Amino acid sequence: MALSMLATGVLASEVTLIGTDATVLTTGLMASAAAIGLGVGAAWLARATSPNRMHSATVKLERLLAPLFDDSYTLVLSPRLPIRDAARLDGLLVGPAGVRALTVRDWEGRYRVRGRSWEFHAGRGRDWIPCRTSPSHEAASLGEGIERWAAQAGVRHVPLRGTVAFPLSRSRIVLEEPEDEIVTAANGPWWASTIGRARRLDAGIGASFVRAVLDAADAPATTSTTTATARRSA
């Protein structure tokens, strides 16, 4: 397992090359991002911020996924993309199996998902209660937004899926034919093995996608006030 962990907590822009065939060029990036195992290179782009939801989510996500993938995969943490609800995009996993747009939840308790409908178990002897929000819908929406953005950035034919991640063992998720991918602390190895069975992403397209993601972080901010407020309060 190749794992790149560069300094965080300061304004920085660094690229650590893991592969031998390609290079990712980035300058002046002000995003909070990281990569694990990258055939095209790995980077940790950090900014000085106080602890918040984004930092907490990305740390948990990295701990969940880092042991599951080899150096043919890249995990970009907290990518800054000009898409709707970007504050909910906690990571992008890029590799032979395609791209996963990851949104993290740290819910506590027992939940059940059927299709894209979520329910919470209220306790012993009680019924399942419908949840007011659906992380599956949010993950799917993120995936669609990234697909549109990638096409506009000139990177097409990217197999991409929205994925909900529950990195904590206190989140007990019952999967009953979910429409979208759900990765948890319990099913992580199975999920990684399942998505790794098929090679869907060309290495060159994957490199171009990661480069575009890093370049997007260097672009002038276009985030709306509403989205920025949501990011701070999430």
C-alpha cells in the first residue's frame, strides 16, 4: 500500500510522485485535499482552518478507505469543485473501477436503506421511522454534478457513481437492495473487492480527471453565498 501523508494545517501546495509514468502539476492550490496511492501522483493540499465538519469528515474517510486500496487508486479529500452542494462532497476515489463521489455521514444508531429511502430504528419494540433526508439522493446528485463539470472541463467518458460513506462503527446500516453504493466500517473490504472486479477507467482519462480536479481548486472561487454558508454550518 502506497500512502502519501504530507503536512497539513498550513497553507501549502505539494505534490509527491508515487508513480513513474505521469506527473500532476499544481501551483498555488488553496484547497484541502489529499491523495492515497496514485498512479499519476499524490498530493496533500492544505489550508489553515479551524477544525470543522469538512476536516472531521475527511479524516474519517481516509481512515476508512486507506487500508482498502493499493497504489492504483487515488483518494482526493475535500475537492473544491464548482458544483451544487459542493460542501457535501468529502472525497473522490479515482482508480481502475472508475470514480466514486463520496459524501460522509457519521450517524449514530441503526438505519435501513431501501432503494433511496432511509429509515431510522427508534429502539426496541418500535417501528422504523422515515428519515427526513436521503444521503443516497445527495450522493447521486453530487455524481451528476461532477459528471457535468468534468465534461465542461474536457474530461469525458468518466464512469462515475455517487457513494455514501459511514466510516464509524456506531453507524449500523441495514442494506436492503440500495440503489446506490453504501460503504461502511463493517462492509468496507467487501465493497472494495466488489468495485475492484471490473476495470472501467482508462488510466490516461483518470490522470486527466485528477489533474482537472486539482486545477479547479486553483480557479477563482465561484461558490455562492448560500453554499458557502452551508459549508461553514454543516
